[in-house]
Amino acid sequence: MKTGFEFATLTEFTDYFRDEKTCVEHFTAARFRNGEYCPHCRHDKIYKCANGKRYHCAKCKQDFTIRTKTVFGESKLPLRKWYMAVYLLTTTSKGISSVQLAKHVGVTQKTAWFMDHRIRKALKDNKGQLFGTVEVDETYIGGLEKNKHRSKRQKLGTGGIGKAVVMGMVERNGRLKAGLVNGVDGQTLQGKVHEHIEPGSTVYTDAYNAYRGLHSHYAHEVIDHQVCFGKGGLHTNSIESFWALFKRGYHGIYHQMSRKHLQRYVDEFVYRFNRRPLAMADVFTDVVERVTEATKLPYKELIAA
């Protein structure tokens, strides 16, 4: 869908989406950009009800709104507040906390936290394999054992003990993929490489033993950080730069990310990273279109143990 508008600042954004009517019209155009349809049965013959807010399907006879079966679900919040939340979450390089989002949008912190996670669900972007020259690395996310309450310390050693493992892969000057993995053994890490990187590509990793054997399917280049400082093209600077950005957001904005919700936070940072060359209006419109396609995320599911 063409944006039909341009903005480079928050003022320009709010000037364009100045009222609820404009937001509803924009969301309706995004929802039905490929033709009108019923979200319950996908039938393409629908009628707009007299109140102008609901639709009726000619086939399944069910009523629905433009939000039905989207990330916004049947939320009672005005679309203008959702749009503001989308803008703030996708244009700040290190993210925005639910406390700050609540202040800017005018909702409670609990509601802002819920909005954040719903939008993050629409940001997941994991299609297609990477190719060419790809850097691969993993990092640990979580607090130090010594800083945890005694009852929560695992007392199993140091390093990554008790932390979540996130694995990342990035094309040189291209796309990034990242996600949680269950371990740092060879079978797990190499399995992810085979899943997400096209055979025959050049893969750069550090000297960690778990990556040994990749040469059978890839041109595997190993960087020993104890003796090599990134001379020429022999480095993993791109993926390490992403980890630095992610951890600045972790420590400076969010302060903590529960293991249960960590993948959605990762998806948020990956999405922004992959669309950094795009104009704000194009990024915003892409997110709104994704919102119309992703299923809603119930609050009970978010808080379930």
C-alpha cells in the first residue's frame, strides 16, 4: 500500500493523523488493501452496517470491525493512541519503555506494556534464508548471578549460567536474523545456521568449537579474537554492533527482559535494524499492514506463567 503521506518528525506525524477519523480511514485502507473480505471466513462479499463502524458478511452472517482478528483485536483504545504507540516503538533506535510510552500516549503503564507486546508480535520478520557473506554470533542475556536474590541463584558456575542465549546472523550490509536458542552446543548452533543461511554462502564466526564442521556446506572463515583484530574483511563487527545496540536498549531502556517475552524484544530490535534505510512513513505503513495480518495477543496469554 502506498503511504500517500510523508513525515520526518513527530510534529508532522501528529499533524497528519490529527483525529480518529483519519486513523480509521488509514487502517481500513491497510486492512482491505487487497480487496474487502470477512476475517472469519475470508469471503469477499461484505456489507457496511448502518452505524458505519461494523461490517456484516454475506456468507457466514457474522459481524466484525476493521480490528477483528488483528493485533489490535477488539481494543477499546482509540486507533490514534495505537498509531502513536507504533510510531514511538518503531522510530526510537533503542526502544521505549512502557512507563515512557504511557506518559506519551496517555494510558496506564499496564496498558502501555500490553500495547508494546501486541505491536512487537506484528514485528516478527523471519522469512527467507540469508546468503552471501554472513556473520554469525551468539550472546547471553540476563543478570549476573551475584546480583540476583539468593533464592534465584542457580549456583552452577559463572559466564552464561542462568542466562538466555540469543543467536544472531547478519549479511554484510544486509538483513539480520536473531532468536533464542536452547543451548550453545554444536548441534543447536549449526542447526540454526543450516536453517537460516543458504548453502554455499561465506560464514564468519569466532573460534568457538561448536561451529566446527560448517565447512562442509559453507565457506567457513574463523576469527580468533585472541590473535586477530578484524584485519581486512576477517571480522564479525556487524553482528557485534547489533549486540551492542540491543544491550544498550536492554540496560538503558528496558532494564530487564523476562525469558518468556525475550523473543518479542529481539524481534523489535531486528525489525528496526532491517528497516533502518527506509523513510519513517514507509516503516510506519509496513507495521500497520503487519498489524492487520497478525492475530491478536490476549492479555491472559501475556501474563500466563
